Amino acid sequence: MDLQTTIYVFVGLSFALYIGIAVWARAGSTSEFYAAGGSVHPITNGMATAADWMSAASFISMAGLIANMGYGGGLFLMGWTGGYVLLAMLLAPYLRKFGKFTVPQFIGDRFYSKSASTIAVLCLLVASLTYIIGQMTGVGIAFSRFLGVSSDTGIYVGMAIVFAYAVFGGMKGITYTQVAQYIVLILAYTVPAVFISLQLTGNAIPQLGLGGSYVGTDMTLLAKLDSVVTDLGFGKYTTQLPGSTLNMFMYTMSLMIGTAGLPHVIMRFFTVPSVKDARSSAGWALIFIAILYTTAPAVAAMAKLNLHATVNTAVKTGGDLYAPEASLVNEQRPDWMKRWEKTGLLKWEDKNGDGRIQYYNDKTKNEAAKGKAEAAGWKGNELTVNADIIVMANPEIALLPNWVIALVAAGGLAAALSTAAGLLMAISSAVSHDLVKGVFNPGISEKNELLAGKVSMAVAIVVAGYLGLNPPGFAAGTVALAFGIAASSLFPAIMMGIFSKKMNKEGAMAGMLAGLFFTLFYVFAHKGVFFIKGTEYLGLIGGANSFFGITPEAIGAVGALVNFGVAFLVDKFTKEPPEHIQHMVEAVRIPRGSSQVKGAH
């Protein structure tokens, strides 16, 4: 079977599996639609949580970011993983004990105010819609390359698939579909990594291969990569940092607390029978997540080295990287480059007219590298590689079998679709359960509420598709902003709701609005109108007129401090919460008998 047919078979079978599961597990009640009936096994929920968590940003973009940023890219691993631990230990069990469907419902009841719930819905919608842009962008990237259609067409197909299993299945259908998607995406991520690790280091375990020796030399893989990239004018892979130390710290904190405030992840802990099961499923999810997250640094380093070796033959031979014959002749470039050029995510421009591809840092401050490039007649970097293709193109760069390339295609789509479904579920429940039932029509019947949930999800899919067709930047950059929004708006309110029985509704509402608008103002003011296709998008690092050098993607941590500060200030000058609310907060935090606490939906 040729490559394209193999891809069609793998992707088609995976889609059939997802839709089949959704039909089997379709929701028949609001409890099943919002929380899968609260009966999901902890291991099953852990796997579904991992799929919900590992989005297109984790699967498609993260390794590409690490490949570009080197050592500094570890902030994504630290921020996202650390944030998940924070969520699992500090928030999820208490929210499960509270026993509600959604985050806005918790905030509305805890702060005894429909207005607080409405503000929480606003924060949730802004964060979730920003996040979903990255997922739809990822769907478009995967489809455009692997199914031979435009990225726009790919997004339309992705919308249809998500509609088929999310609208009809609700949280119940999404949960079991995400289990299947986790299996697909983790195989798609680890199988190529094993092959490539064997090729480059002789070690079948990528995590060990990363620290192993590069084949045919007495150098470690990382030492070889450092040697190549520094000689070509790039920063040293194992030591470069993304901007200032302050920016890296704030970026990591923003990702961490943003993780703990993401509604679509928190909702997963409402699907298990008890608080004990919520803790258990959190542990299982961390194990399932760790498989991919510990593999990502190896994938990043090996893909970067393979890319350089493809474009410059001296990488493998150990010769002069600037020798004329070392550069790849464009007419002899491998088929995978031709395929990715069609997507526009890989581009070549012959600046010196020699018909060869020169891939180096033409803006380097390394005088030795600059001198070698000038002596060789190089007129500037000629190859542009979008960070989003590193994982997707990795098996093709390494010339792996067709079935491995097809598996990666299915995995990339699974990662994007699983998180998109979780986000859409969060949006749907916020609109139907928290706004329609909670604010506008408290007496609505269960049947009509279920209908409202499905209609709101359908509308959310259309909006998500539009945003995917008009993205502001590559997947992980967009996602980082979503984490910042969640960090500055929802996380502080949840924390104060659980751990500060004296925090009142006025303080919580003022804090959420202050954190949200501070973060949005900083993002928009930093780069102008953000959600317009074609506008210049701020890169992950740097930028003029930053506040102490802090980039928009890292400003969420500052927004959280603004939220806390405003909330406690307003709380000091307003009436404290009623006694029964304070008792409720104390009861939620008491761990006694947690294995028997079921939480009433």
C-alpha cells in the first residue's frame, strides 16, 4: 500500500472508532451529558483526562518549541506538569466533594451569587475559545499534510467529526472516545520515538537515548547537537534560555496556575463516583501524561538533529558544515520536504542562486559562524521550518515505514480532537447549565436543558471552526495565552473559594474581572488587534515595550496577583459571607470519610 492510502486507512479507522463509541455511549440524561453519570472508573477517567490534557499543543507543538528553544523549552514541561499536580492535589478533590457539574456552578454557589457565576462563565468562554483556536489549527495542519486537502477543509472535516461524537454523546461519549484517542495518540508519539532513538543512539528507550551516544561517534547525542547548532550560529541547545530569567519564571508560573484553572480539565473530576476516586484518577492521569511528556525532549532533540543532517550532509560525516558540497541540492531534496512545502509550513528561498539549501542562523552574533557563512558565499538563511511540523514530519525525516507515518497522522488528529471535545463540553455546560438554567430559566425541564446543551455545543463548534480558520499564530503560542487567561481569572477565584471562608462575593467578582481585563489589556496593547488572520503575531520570546520584559504569554501570573490583590482589598471593605457559606467551605475542606463522600449532582 502506498503512503497516502495507508494514511487514509489509519485515519478513517480511527474516526470510525470514535463515532462508533459515541453512538454506543450516547447521553440520555443531563447527568450523563455533563458528568458521564458520575460513574467513570478512575483508571478510565485518568486515561480520558490525559487525552483531554494532551492537546494539539502537547502533541504537535511542544516538541517543536523545545527543538527551537532548546533547554529553555523545558518551561512547558515544568509549567504544564507542575500545574497538573497542583490541580490534582489542591483543587480537584475539593471540587469533586462539592459535587457540582461545572466550575461556574461552584463559583456561583460558593460566592452565593448568580452574578459571580455569570462572570465565571465569561472567563471560561474567553479562556476556552482562545484555547480551542490551537486545537483547530492543529486539525488543519494535520489534515493539510496527510489528507492532501487545504487546512481550511481539514478544519471543516474536524468540526463534523467532533459534532458527531460530542453533541450526541455529551461527557459520557467524550469520556470513552478520549480513552480510544489516548491509546492512538500515545502510540503515535512513542512508536516513532523508539525507531528514531534506535537509529541515532542504538537505545530503544528515547528518554535514555537522549543522554546516550550518537551512533558512530564518541560524543553524546546532546553534545553532537550542541556542536552542530553552535557551529551554524544558533544558540547552544543545552543552555539557551527564553529571554530573561524573570520572564521564564513568570511564563512557567502562568502555565502552572493556568493549568489548575482550566475548566475542561477540572470537569473530568466530576465524572468519578467519589472524592477518593478523584484523587486516584488524578494519579493515573499523571502516569499516562508522563509517558508523552518525558518522551518530548528526546523527540525534540532527535528531530532537530535529523533535520540538520537532512539539509547538511556534513552533520553525519563530521566534515565542514560550510563546505559547498555539504549543502543539500534543492533538486535532490527528499520527498517529505516536497510534501510539506505544499502546506506552506516549510519554505525554501534561494538567496545566493546556487541551487542549494543553506540552513543556519543568519542573525547570529557568533562572529566565527558569520565569517564562515560569508566565506562560503551564503547570503542568508534559506529554509523556514514552522515549529508545528517537527513532530508530524519526524517519521518522514527519519525515513520510517509508511504505517508509522500514518499512525502519527491519526495521533495528531486524536490529540487535537480530544481536547477540542473537552473544551466544547466546558463551553456547552457553561452556557446551558450555568446561564440558561442557572440564571435565565431555573425551572427548565431536564429534556429542554439537554437540548439547550446540544444546541450550545453545536454553536460552539461553529465559533471554534471560525476561530480555527482565522488563527493568531501557531498552536502552542495561542494555547499559552489561554492558560494565562485561566490563570488570571478562574484559578484565584477557585483557590479563594476553597481555602478562604471569609472571601465574599464582591471580592471574588472584582478579582475575576480585574485579572481578566488586566491580562486581555496587556495582550491587546502589546500587539494590537489579536484575532485577525494575517496580522503580525508576537513570537514566544521578546518584544518591544514589555512590562519588565514579560511577554503576553507569561503575563497571566501577574494577572493572578492582580486578581488576588483586588479581591482581598474589596473584601476588606464589604460584608463577610453568610455563616452557612462559611460552614459549607469548612465542610468541603474536611478530608474525614473522603472515600464515602459521593457529592450530589
